[in-house]
Amino acid sequence: MNQLINACAVPANSQIHPQLPGADFVDAHRAAVGNIERSALGHFLTLMSSMPRWIDNLMVLRNRLVRLCGLKDLGRLSRVDLQRDEASYQVNERVGIFTLISNSPDEVLLVDRDKHLDVYISLLRLPLNADNRREIVVSTVVHTHNRLGRLYMLPVAPFHRFIAPIALKRLIRAR
């Protein structure tokens, strides 16, 4: 299996695409996955649960620092329940640090809203290709609301572009 992870445009047919106008940060990566039957939510849960420990530890540090500014503690990225039946997740329910906006077999759209910014994340499962392989696209769109949001994104944006491919590599290995 080709384990290449490539930066790409946010797919026009993705449910996150309408969030692009006015976005302050946009990032999308595409990768081939091994489990072609797993749902978009299943891939998302696996992606989050396989986050490297050092990234989770950085989230702990982030949470401590942002509380000083009155922002919420998001918890750990990897704190998702892999034992829970995917079909039991409902719109407006928390899935790890995000809130579920929509869920279909081919795409899951989630958001985290805070006073300084809104972070949207989509995992889109693309149709099987001619070789019976499947790719997914993970897209992130951020809208900042104020100076604090713009300041917050200064270190987060380049860091996100660095860790997104790392997280996708771990998803590919997790199968």
C-alpha cells in the first residue's frame, strides 16, 4: 500500500467546504487507508486514539496555558471510546474534544467552538478507486473571532501542518 500522505485542497463535495469563505486557517491532507470498509467516523476515532503520546502531552501543556487566558480545557486528543458503537453517536454530542455536526458512512464533520475561534474538522472517505483502494481526506478549517484567536493560531498553525501528516501515518499503521 502506498503510504504517501499529501497536502491537498479541501474537496468541493465535502461538508466542510462551505466553511472556507473567510477562514483564517485551512489545511487538508489525503492518504490511502487499509480498512476500506471502515466508516468515516471509525477512521476519525482511530485517528484520534492513535495520536502520539508526545502530542497528547503538548495538549496537556496547551490546556494549562490557555486556562490563564480564560479558554477551555479541551482534554486529550486521544481520549475517545473505541469500544462504543459508532451508530450510537448523535449530532451535537461530544466525540473526544469535538462536537459532532454530521455523520454519514462517507464523512464525519465535527467542530470545537470557543470564544476565540471555531475549529472545524472533516474526515471524508473517498470512493473506492479502480484498484479497490480507498483514500480519505482530513480537512481542518479555522475561523478566528478576535485578537486572542489570531494570536493563538500563530504557533498552532505551523504545528498543525506538522502533526497532521504524523497523525495520518499512525492511522494508516493502525489499520
